[in-house]
Amino acid sequence: MSTALHLAPARARAKYQDNPATRESTGVRFTLLALGLGFFGLFLLLPLVAVFTEALRKGWELYFSSLADADTVSAIKLTLIAAIVAVPLNLVFGVSAAWLIAKHEFRGKQILITLIDLPFSVSPVVAGLMYVLIFGANGWFGPWLQAHDVKIIFAVPGIVLATVFVTFPFVARELIPLMQAQGKDEEEAATVLGASGWQTFRRVTLPNIKWGLLYGVILCNARAMGEFGAVSVVSGHIRGLTNTLPLQVEILYNEYQFAAAFAVASLLALLALVTLVIKQFIEWRASQSKEE
Amino acid sequence: MTAPATTAPTADLAPVRANRRASSFKRRRVLPGFAPTLGFTLFYLSLIVLIPLAAVFIKSSGHGFEAFWAAATSPRVIASYKLSFGASLIAAFINLFFGLILAWCIVRYEFPGKKLVDALIDLPFALPTAVAGIALTALYAPNGWVGSLFAPGGALSALFGEAGLKIAFTPLGVLLALIFIGLPFIVRTVQPVLEDMETELEEAAASLGAQRWTTFRYVVLPTLTPALLTGFALAFARAVGEYGSVIFIAGNIPMVSEITPLMIISKLEQYDYVGATAIAAVMLIFSFVLLLIINGLQAWASQRGARK
């Protein structure tokens, strides 16, 4: 999968540019660099710069007052709640699924792996719709829920459910290939020597997978806090009650409060940058422990 | 006549198979936790993913085929399919080209800021889609940094006649947003293959007198093909379902710049559950087919790797 952790390669210069067989002419090299970096600048760097520039366009005072707004603060709280429920649930699932798939042989394993990947290929809007069809007023459990005065759609539980769905594969997806590559010899040795299942996992498996696990968790968290489409369908956009940060960005933007919208967006952009920094750190640590 | 010939080897293999099954059974029992992890994994998968997905199909079949077909093929919805699938295909092709160049630059060349570029490639994975959406709109709107260059009177507007070129709030804006979210899929599937590629093959080609382009075309490119196709399919699948980064820049003009996920939302807002469910079912069937293709491509890619 494209999100997989990968370790830094040897320096490109010695390997490719000092070797006449793998070297391009200076003109070709500069053209490729110009095309690649131009595209990178236009499509990745510029939007990122735009978020922070637009956020600070009207000055720091408005920036901080937009963030301190009561609706924004409650959106921050709801975003944290969704992540705090979704990430641990999918963490437990990811570890369980990876232990099952990497350490045991059984039929239908490939189908199971494909099913775990499913939420990645379902449109977030369809994901939200599924829960409306089940728990909404016209849904399967709609009448029963109404009779018992339980609200799931247009309320916090629906937002949490939609978040759990879209972040479902992240930890599993990271751990399955990692644990498959590590094999099961170490665990079998520990078990034969009398360790219990839990001891084997905690003392043998966990130290081997900790960086991959952490990486899966931060990706899962970034998506949980940033999900827009699925949450938008089930939220109902009730200010101060069912708005997460991305939905708050949308509301402010549609009300032409651009500076405030970008101020809230800059919080989410910072979250993305922190995620990428942690990813770099993890890749650096993982490559170090590989060299040892 | 052929029957004995075909049954005989099977009969011979039977004890071997039984033996293998017994040994795999024994191996399975060494490590604990099979039953509880299997139970929990299947339970959680069914609860969160399988049952809700089934709900879409059960609900969409509940109103009869006529109603389903009418809702899934109304002119406005057809126009949205054309935009969503068309723009996603074009975006994936553009990313195929620039993604390969970027992966090549990162793996093969040294340049200042390379670490930063490598790290920021993942930005579209990490940046919430709504943030990307409003940032791209601010850039490409007629009064934005880039949009104003193409608006009437802008530095580059002369290239497109008097009216200039409108980017945001047109299908072109949709395309830009889909390019943004698809780029890392190509780079991150091609990059590891390029890093693992031994230089010996290129050296052999060069020593046999091949020009650099010939070597790339006949030696490097075939090795990268499975990864390129996988990245292309992943970017395409993601783009078709994308919502957050597109709706701000699309302008959402009926028949012109409405994407399919937006049609589901607008049906829902009109309490047209039959319509919303029918479009969702079409999208799901499409994603399942694409997922099968991606799995096939990945199997092909790993087989290739193994043979090498």
C-alpha cells in the first residue's frame, strides 16, 4: 500500500550520478527537476502556504479570536472525542487482525485482507449514507431508536461511527505486512519456552512492531480528526453541538468569514504537518534500529 | 477414457495433502490466540463494515428495479458520472506523468530541500480534505494568486483570448483538486520499486550501447509498469469518491460541475432516500470492481518482484 513506511535509501549521488550508466545529461536532469519541482510547488507547497497566509491576512488578533470562538472550541472538543473513540477501537482491531493474519494459517485469508481494505475504496459520502440508512429516521432501527429517545444520526454517536468506518483499515494495513515479513519464529520460540500468549505479544511482538504501530496510529488519528465527507452526511451541522473542525471550516467559509475559516483550517494544517514530522522521525528511528 | 488418467495423480497426492494439512494444523496450534482474534476480527469487521455496506444494497433493491434505474440514470446524475469519472481519469493520467518524474527526482537526484519535498509528498494524505478544498479555491479563484494570472487582464490571460481562463468553479477546478489528492498514490507506489531496482540492468544496457532513453524505455519502464498501474488505479479510485477537496472549488453548477458524491448529498437533503441509495449502490459496485483490479495488479507486481 502506498502509505507503507519505507526506509531512507543510500545517497543518490554516489549510487546514480557518479555512474555513467545511470546518469542523464545535465539538460535532461534539469528539465526533469524543473518539471517535478514546479509541479510540487504549484500543487502541494502553494496550497499549504495559502492556508497560513489567508489565516493571518487580517492579523494575529482576529486569528486568535476566531480560534477562541465558542462554536470553534466546541468543534475542537467534538473532533477530539471522535478521535479518542475511533483510534483506540481501530488500534485494538488492527493488532488483533494482524496477529490473526500474520501468525496463523487459515483459508480465506486473502479475502479477509481485501475486506479490511474495503473502507479505503468506499466514498466517504457513501460511508455516511450507510449509517443514515441504518440509524436514520427512515432507517432499519429508526423507529425503535425514536421510541427509546436515542439519537445516533445528527448526533455525536453517528459522527463517531462514521469516523470509525473511514479510519478502520489504517492500523491493520500498517501492521499486517510488517508482521508477515517478520514471520513467527520468535513468537514460537517464546511459546515453546513457556511464555503465555499475552507475554509473547508484549515481550516479543510489540518491541518488533512498535514503530509500525505508532505510524498506523498517527495516520489513523490524522484521518479521524480531518474527516469531512462521511461526518458531513451524519452530522446535521448543528452549531456548537455536532460540528467537528472540518465542518466548522465549511460553515465559516460558506458564510464568507474567510479569515476565520482559514484560521480554523490552519489548526488542521498544523495537525497534518505534525503528523508528517512524526512520520519522518519514525522512519529515521526505524532505519536506525535496522542498521543496529 | 481419460478419467483414470486424471484421477490417478489425485489419488497419489491424497496422502501428501493430508500430511500437509496435518502439519499446518500442528503449526497453527503453536501460537495461541487464533480463536479469539478470528472471532473479534470478524465481529468488528461485520459490525462496522459489512452490515452497513449490505444495508446500501438491501435498501436499494427494496424499491424495485424500475425506481432504482430511474434514480441512477437521471440526466443530472449521468452528467455527474461523466464529470467524476472523466476528471478522475484525466487527473490520474497527469499524476502518472508528474508522479513518475517526482519519484525519479527524489530517488536519483540530489537537490536542495529534497528531504522537505520527500516529506511533503504525503501532505494530501495528512491534510484534511476540507482544508485542501478551501486552499485550492483561494488560489485558483479569479482573484486568487494563481487564478488572477488567468483572469481577464491577468499576465497569462492573453493565451486564452479576451475572457481569460476561469479555473475555480468550473470542471477544470474539479480536475485540479483531484490532481492534488491523487499525487502521493503514484509517487509512493513507484518510489520503493525505483529504490530497490539494481543498477546492473542499466549498466548492462549501457555497455551494449543503448542510449539513455532506450534504456529507460526498454529496461526501466517495464520494471516500473506494475507499480505505475497500481498507483494509477489507487489514485483513480480515490478521486472518484472524493468529496471534501472538490466541492469548494467545483462551484456545483447542475449538469456542469456537480460530482457524483455531491448528487448523493443533494438527494439526501431532499429526503430522496431511493435516489441517494441508488447512486451509492452504483458507486459501490464500481469501487468493488476497481478494488479487485487493484488486488490483481498488486499480486502481479509482487510476483514480478519475487521472480527477480
